[in-house]
Amino acid sequence: MALDVAVQRLLIGDVILIDMPGRGEQIEATVSRDIERTDRSVRVTLRIQGSDDLVREWALDEMVTIVRGP
């Protein structure tokens, strides 16, 4: 079951769906490190199986889709 939540509610271990340039579908990425929260944004490090970690930043009012929790 997928659940749309505000980015400020993300936790380490959450598995979310993200869009990647060059891919036609969303892929699963795991929140893998401490989450940086500011008054304007949320920055997370994501681990994607078979790929390097990447950092993604969202504005506080954005939503993400969680497919599995920690």
C-alpha cells in the first residue's frame, strides 16, 4: 500500500518513489541518512539499489509517496 505524506514526515528507513531522469517510471529509494530540515526545505540522502546514493531536496509543502516504512 502506498501513502502520500508531507516530506517533513520522512524518517530514516522509509522507502519512497522518485522520478529519475532518463527512466520512464518511478523507482524505489530508501532514506538512508540523517534528514536535514530547515524552515524552507527538507534534504535527504537516498539509497537506490544498484546505484550511488543521491541527495534530494524538497520544499516543505511537497508530498512524497511512501511504499514501506522503517
